[in-house]
Amino acid sequence: MNSFATVTWVRVLLAAVIVELALFAITALFYFLPAGPPALLYVVPPACLGLPVLFGFLVARKARSHPILHGALVGGVAALIYIALTWGKALPSAYIASEYLKVIGGAMGGLFARRRA
């Protein structure tokens, strides 16, 4: 059976949207601090790794099969959402690298879920 046929897409999409909303909230919080905009370059990448780990884990532990794929898809869909929202805008390289961290973090969450099972 095809691996993508067994993916719980609703959970993946919901988790990816929640990841992006949480990242937006963190960004907005730090942006309005006195030293906020420069600090975002140091806050966003770890958040882009940590949040997909958490939500990738939550989605992958409920998956019947392919937990690492489920986690990586959470990070990948979250990255695609951000890319779609910022298409054509100049971004710092830290933000571009953060999109790769989302996929890596999601896959790590899936790996943690597989080890837990």
C-alpha cells in the first residue's frame, strides 16, 4: 500500500496550521519588545525546530503507520504555508534556514513517537 494513502492528512494539516499560528504569536510577541526585531533572528530558528518536534510527535503517536513520515509532513506543510505567505519577499537567511528546521523538527518528533511506541 502507498505510504501517502495511509497518512492522516487532517491531523497533519491541522498541526501545521497550529505550528504556524504559534510561530506567528511568538514573532508578534518579540517584535513589540524594545529589542525585538533584531532578537527575532535568534528566537525564530529554535522555535521553528521546537514547535514541529512537539506537534510532529503529537500527530505521529496517533498514526497507525509511518510515524516519521507523519512528523516530517507536519514540518513540511508548515514550511509550505510560510513560503506561500511570504512568496516574493526578501527574507533573512535565518528565516530561510528555519524552513528546513521545520521539516527536520517534525521528523524528529515522529522519531520520538516511534521510539516511544
